[in-house]
Amino acid sequence: DERCRFVEATEVVAMDERPQDALRRKKNSSMRVAINLVEQGEASACVSAGNTGALLATSRFVLGMGPGIDRPAIASQLPTRKGVTTALDLGANVNCTPAQLVQFAVMGSALVSAVDGKESPSVGLLNIGEEAIKGSEVIKEAGELLRKASDRGLINFHGNVEGNDIFKGTTDIVVCDGFVGNVLLKSAEGLATMLSDFIRQE
């Protein structure tokens, strides 16, 4: 294929390597070389199955962030009764401000619009209840900011959603901080593995 070519890289980022160390010391790693190719316009995207923290840190350093976006987020599609729901952040940012949760909603909306072709995908804020008065102060403030962003037409905010809403497909996008999102993802993976094992045993 004429779109495929080999580019030499003399270093590798280990899975247990600290992102800061990879960023400073592994300037010729396969990950850094691939990201540099995106920055130089020689590649459209970088795909990695390696150290996620190093990938995010290096991408942020080399490529920078979009206007109005403070931090990158990890997004993935989760299966639902209606198809899929895109959830973010799934582990890049343990602690988030309300404004950053709004930024995740904007990024998630752009992603779903581009990938799934949905013009105005619905956004849910993951919480311990649907009511606006529930949740931590960060979540309640994020809810207010999301409602204002929705009123301005930046996103299509559905409101708060609970964990079981994800698999019902209540919204196209679910926004949460990286700590909650990672626990959600690993719990879902663990449940799926357990059910699969039970089915095999039967």
C-alpha cells in the first residue's frame, strides 16, 4: 500500500515507565516518532497499544491542545441496548474541575458527530442520581455549566445520568472524571469476563 512506509525508531517506552521520563528521555521512541509525524503533517493520526500516560503526555507536549481545552481525555465506546455510548474521561485525569468536565462534553460531542455522524449527540453527566441537587460540589457546578453551554447551543445536554443509564443507552455521551470513568470501565470489563466464564462453564 502506498500509504504505508517504515520509519525508524531506536527506543521503546516501557509500560511501567513514568510519562515524564518517557517525554524527557525517549525522544526517538516509536511513540514519539509517530506523534512527530502527525505534527509534521506526514500522518493523520497516531495509534498506540503502549503506555497510555506516556502517549497522552507526549501528544500534549508535541501537538498541544485545541482552543479552550485544558486537558486531553480518554474516550471509548461502551455497548448499550441501543448501540453504543461514548464515555470520557476513562482514566487520563483523576481530578477534574467543573470547567474541564464541560470541555470533555464538547470534545465528546465533536468525536461522536465526526465518527457516528450524529449532528447533535446527547450528553449525560454521570452522577449518583438524576436530580440536579445530587452529587459532589464539582458535579453540581459542572451540571450548571453544562446547562448553560446547552442553552448557548454548544452541546445537547440531557442532564444527570446514573451508571445503569450507560448500558440502557440513555445518552450518546457520558461525561465523568478519570477516576470514576476508569472504575466504571474496569468494572464493566470484569463483569463481562465473569459472565463469559460462567457461560463457558455451563
